[in-house]
Amino acid sequence: MNKYKSICCQLFLCVVGFLVVVLDTAAQLYPTRPIRILVGSAPGGGADFVARILAPKFTDYMGQSITVDNRPGANGALASDLLARAAADGYTIKVNTTGDTINPSLMKLSFDFPKDFSAIALVAESQNMLVVHPSFPVRDIKSLIALSKKNNASIAYGSQGVGSSGHLSGELFQYMTGVKWVHVPYKGGAPALIDLVGGQISLSFGNIPTVIQQVRVGKLIAVAVTGEKRTSAAPEIPTVAEGGVKGFAVSNWFGLSAPARTPSDILHRLYQETARALKSSEVQQGLKKSGAEPAEMSSEQYAQYMQAEFTKWAKVIKAAGIKGE
């Protein structure tokens, strides 16, 4: 019996050793096939823009084609669910956004974020821009507040979805000013932009990469930006705080993550190539032109940053009495 146990133990150790060698070899060879980047919003949104500006550099550096897979819905939670169920082999990653740290406070999720994911790197940060249709008779924050109070609960504002940074920007604005609007959620920033340009809704707090071009060609009017300071993409536009709502500040961020248990060698390779891409003039210029700023962080720093964002947004949502839909 002891001899039998000894043989079984040796076989077990051999199998474990073989698997370690196989996994180590796979990590060294990675990648050997195309990589998919999940985006939790429709094409044309901020997260989609970040994915598509990184994809060519990843292709150059890693020698494999990159597929951007848009899975809009539930403020990015549908894409996160796919990531949680994907193989932990580095061939499926996702662009995370501020919404990923907002969702747990607003909806029941099928995964535990960040427990089910491995942080790769923070990529970029940007602000929202409060934009209105040209026919909407508002050009500054004070006139917006006055008109909103006069037309109580009759002004519709669109967002990228329930729990998105655009939604939270609108709810925080209402909370801090006492105005009442009607929230119209969309499956991403691009669909909200289409309806705003078409005049179906009056205003939106859109990601700057999504709305800036429409502002530049005059199809939308920029009223304010939501950050603590003005953006280099449109330095002439004041902040909401400068417009009279003191203390108002909301920013967006975009990062990359992989399924939990992804081998550390693969995560490190993804981090290295992300950091390398962020140093390229093409990526830096592309991000800045769209109103975003490169924001490189290590995987560990990014994980800590996300945890701080969970805590911050949970407090804001509770204080503002925001409910999921």
C-alpha cells in the first residue's frame, strides 16, 4: 500500500511539474494568436476610442492582430461578465472605466469586481464635458440652473447608461444645485451623442473624446467641463465649479484588466506593452487631441486606485440618494 501511495505521489508530482512547464512555456511564447479587447460601450465612446488607439501599437509590439469587441449594456457590466468567464490566458482583456467602480453600488452583479479580475494598467484620464444642443437656450452654468428651476423636471439629459460617469455627473449636479431633470440612459456615449445632435435630448455630460469633435464643428455647444481644472483640449471652456457650483468635480479614467488567475508573466507582458504604447508620440497625441491624458500606473498602483474609486463612488451614491434602474 505504501509503495502504491509512493507511486501515485510521484505521478502527481510529475503531472504538476509538467503543467508548470507547459504554463511557463505558454507564457514565454505569448501571444500566439489574436487578442480580444472587450469594450463595455458602443463604438464611438471614450472606452472604444482608447481601445482603438492602443490596438495598432499592440499589434506592432506583440505581432498579433487585436480585435476590439464592443459589448454595450449595463454600464459595462455585460462586458465585465464576459471577462470574468473568459479563459485566464491573456487573450481576452477589457477596457475598464469609472463605471466599473460605480456599478457595485447600483446593481446586483454576477461577478465580484475586482476579485474576479487582474489589473494590468491605468491608461488614460479625461473629463466629461457638459454639452447642449444649439437650440437649447443655455450657454453657461448660471443660466442652466435658472432655466432648469423654471422648467422643473421637464429637461431631458442623456448619459452613457445607468451608473456611468455621465449619469453620476448629472445626478451630482442636480444634488448640488437643487434642480430636477429627466434622465435618459443609453447603451454608450455614441448613441446618446446621436440623439443630442438630433435634438431628441437637451444636454449631456459626455466623455470629451466622444463629444469634442461635434463641439468643434458647431453641432453642439460646450457649457463646462467637469474636472477640477480646465482641459488642455479646450482651455477656453470653464469648469462647472468656475460656473458657480463650488466643489463640483467628476473625472473619467480608462484602464485595462484581465481575468483573475492570468499568469503573472502574461500580465507583466501586457503591462510592458501598454507602458510602451503610452510613451509613443502617436498614442500621446491621439489621446491629448481627444481631451484625454496618458496616465500610466503599475498594475499594483492601478489595483489600489480602483479600490479607492469603489470607496469614493459608494459614498457619493449614498449621499446623493442615487438608485439603480
